[in-house]
Amino acid sequence: MPNSSPLLFTDQAAAKVRSLRDEEGNPNLKLRVYITGGGCSGFSYGFSFDEDVKDDDTVVENSGVELIIDAMSVQYLAGSAVDYEQSLMGSRFVVQNPNATSTCGCGSSFAI
């Protein structure tokens, strides 16, 4: 992956997106990560599947799988890693964000 990428889309996350994309039978699905206001720490991470890339979206590719980030969210996610983890608590996409000054216990909300 080029060094100019605003964030790291890990191999594990890309593999999970590929698996889900294949299950749906839709090769055009991409993982969208975004930031919303709210959550116990001020901002929350969101994930959805999207077929469309908007003109101001940032696209990060790993092994033929694409992650898209909207223009507002990319500033908060710069330098982050989007990963997929499996644990006793379940399986989920996670963001490891070096810009976050604090996070909540569930790891899905943060403050800057």
C-alpha cells in the first residue's frame, strides 16, 4: 500500500470485506468507515457497505478490496488503522486511532 494513504486498511479487514462481499454476491461492495457525533466520548465510528464512491471520498485499497471514507471523516481518521478482530466478545471492525485523546470502554466512540 502506498505511503500516501491516509490510513491503514489491514489484511484482516480486507479479507473480511472480501468474504462478506462474496457472500452477498456483489463485487461492487466497499466498506465505508465514517465518523458521527455522539457516543459516550463525543464521536462514534460507523461502518456500512456501499457500492458508490462520491467525488470527495477517499479510497484505500488492499488486495482488490476498497475502503471508502467521506471528506469530513478523513480528517479525524488520518493515521488510523481499520482492522477486523475476533474475540470472545464477538467479531467486529475496529479503528485504532492515534488522534483519539480518549476512548470509551466499548472502543466505538472517542474524543479528540
